[in-house]
Amino acid sequence: AAKHQAPQVDIKLALTAQAHHALRFTIKAQDDGLLDHAVVYVNGHKQHYLPSDGRRLETSVELSPEAGSNRIAVYVEDDQGHRTRGLAWVLGELDAEDPPVAEQVDEAAPAE
């Protein structure tokens, strides 16, 4: 039998929605089995719970970053209990006219 793999997760900043310094993120996850859910945390605070019952999950969420560095963490869990964490960092400059900057940490490490 093939070994069941942990889910994959990808976080992207959509540069189209920056009114009032709210940022829209696209979250995509996929699994070789069935995804159960994803949870989005901003700076350690739970912001969104995203249920799923398929092999793929694609959604967008709107977040309001604080001034300075913001840590966006997305935990994805499949129906076998395997968890993967995706991380992105957003630099929020609430007083500046420059748009916020987002950087995704490349490796999505399986969560322990």
C-alpha cells in the first residue's frame, strides 16, 4: 500500500484588494486523500476555520495586518490526521503609501 502523504499548502498575496490596508490572500491546499479542514492564524490568533471534504481546497481570506511584521500561518489537516503548516510574513506599514509586502516561507513543513 502506498504511504499516505501530508497535505500541501500554498499561500499567495492577491494584490488586488488593498483598500483600508486589508489584504486578500489566496490559500490553496491539496492532498492525495481527503482534506478535512484548514485554520488560518494571524500573529497567533485564530482568524478563519475552513472546512473541506475534497482533495482540494481553494479559497481567499481578507486580513488586516498590524504595523510591522505579521505572521500568517495556515494549518491544513487531512482525514488521516496529517497536518501541514504554511507560513507567510506580511510587513504592514499603516502610515506609508507603499502597498504592504508579503513574503512566503518556501518550505511548507509538516506540522508536528
